[in-house]
Amino acid sequence: MSRLRLRFLVAVVSASLLTTSDAHACCPAWRRGEPVRIADQQILVVWDPATRVEHFIREAKFAAAPGGRQEGFGFLVPSPTVPEIAAADGSVFAQLNDRIQPRVVEVTRFTNHYSLLWELFALESQVPASRAPDAAPPPMAAVEVMKRARVGGYDVVVLKAADPAALSEWLADNGYDSRPELAEWSRPYVEKGWMITAFKYATDATSIDVSAVRLTFETEAPLFPYRVPTDQIDPDAPRRNTLRAFVIGPGRAEGTLGEGAASRAWEAGNVVYSLPLEVNASFLAAVLPEGTAGGATNLWLTAFEDATWPSSTDDLTFDFDAAGAKFQRVEEHVTWSERLIPLDAIALAGAGLAWVARRRRPA
């Protein structure tokens, strides 16, 4: 009689944490003929509602065109008011990513076997083990230089332009491309009287990566300059870049795209974590101005992931809900165990009892 083999195939579904490259956002501005595309990015927004001050921290990384040089490459960051600019400790992103890891739950699950006779003939039972988831030249008259600085390897200049054409001309005179998409990107900021902070550095590397920077500025609402030039949006690309945004404020953060009647929920921003900070925000001391971290309480950390970015010509603003729902992903570590439920033996025993009872019944 041939031996029968029983192989149990168990599919284990595990949640994997999407890792992102450290990167910069907003508007890249390059030398003519040297196009550069925005890469993945992580940013941190820390909002102080008492002073109406935002601290905006991020690290820079862009993808260069094949064979291209990035001498003179730079990027532009809009803000409602003149920002304070300083180098920041990029290790804060590693700490933030550690904080938002899924909560691990140990789970025991059973593989049920329903036949005793089948088990007697089975040669082996294979159950997979549990698997864990995986500086600047003088401007033209129509462009006012508000501030100059050397920060974290960048030459930085804060500009206030009278009109987009003047800003484009200033950029062209200082070695940047003044393409139409850049002028159109700057238009709403210039019309509102916002500042444009231009960062610039030189490198021959195909990936541009320098120290993190912090912009601190007054604003009526915490914001992220999510808007990008239209030539940075490629709806037909096989994959888009990933944005991971960490937002710290007095409650669960919620993102809104656009302004006024055209505003709408940031549906592409998936919340992957939202919980109150345990005690205080002292771990932020390395990236915030002296005296602004360490004593703050009742703060929440909310983390978003957006796999569609860059994809919008609107900026993001954030609101906070102190009574918002707490959320943390759960990662199950599964231990599989086998459990025998001998239905055939039970059936035979039942049949035997029935036969005995029938034999004992009076004729």
C-alpha cells in the first residue's frame, strides 16, 4: 500500500513598512539643460499654536538626469513670512520612523486536521514559520533680497519679488533655468507677497544630498508647500515618488489641499500613525531653536504616507483635533500550531454506540 503525503500550504499575509529616501520638496531650479527630478522625501512640521510659528524640517535629495551635472543646482521654498534658516540634525527622521513602527502582537493560530485515519498515513506536515514584515548676487530692482545666509552647505537667499517675471529674470541672471513652468509655479506666492527662499550648491554627484535644514516662520496655519511645477508631474510614470510627512501639533493632524471653496481633504495622505507623544517633545531639541523644545506637552505625532506625490498644484495646510482617533498599525507575529479534530473517529464511535444501543433494544 503506497504511503500518502499530506502537505499543508498556509498563506501568511504580513504588513510591510514602506521605507522612504530622505529628500527635499518644493520647486527644483536647475541650470539650463541639466534637468533634475524630485525624489522621495520626508518632512517634519512642528506647529506652535500659541505663537503661530511653524518649524519646517527636511533633508534634500533629487534624482539627476542620466549623465547630468548639477553644478549650480538649487531649489525654491515659499513661506508666508521671512524665515529663520538653520542646519538641522537629520537623525530626527530615524527617531520618528522608529516611533511609528507597527505595534507587534504575538498570535497563535491553528491548522485544523479533521481526519484521524488520514493523519495515521500522512508522512509529513509542513507548516511555514512566522515571517516578520519585511551668497547670492544682488537682485534686480523688482526683486528684494530679504536675507542671505550660508547654511548646511547651501548658499541661501530669501527673495521677495514684485511679479513672477521679475523672479524668473533674477533666477536666469543667477544661473537657474527660468522655464515657463517655474514662473507659473511662483505666481500665487508672488501675488500673495510670500517669500521665496532659494537654496543653491554645487556637486557632480547623480544624487544631491546635503545636511537637513530648518525653516522657522510665522504663519496663520501650519502648511507644507506640496505644490510643484507642472513639469514635475508625470501621471503616466510607472511609479511615483513617496512622501512621508510627520506633523506634530495639539491633536491628530488632518491635511487639506487648496484654499477657500476649492479646498478638499488630502485623500492621498494615508495616516499610518497618530498618537500623543508620551511625555514631551524633548527629542526635538536637536532640530528646533533653543528653548522651544523639551517643555511642550499634549502634543500628538501624526505620520502620513502619500504614494502619488508629486501630483498636485495646490499646497497643504493642517488642522488638529485633540479628540481625534488614535491609530497605530498592528503587525502580527504568527506562531502556527496543529490541532486534530478526528471527525472520522467521532463518526465511527457514534456509529458503534448506535449499533450497541440497537442490539440492546428489546425485540
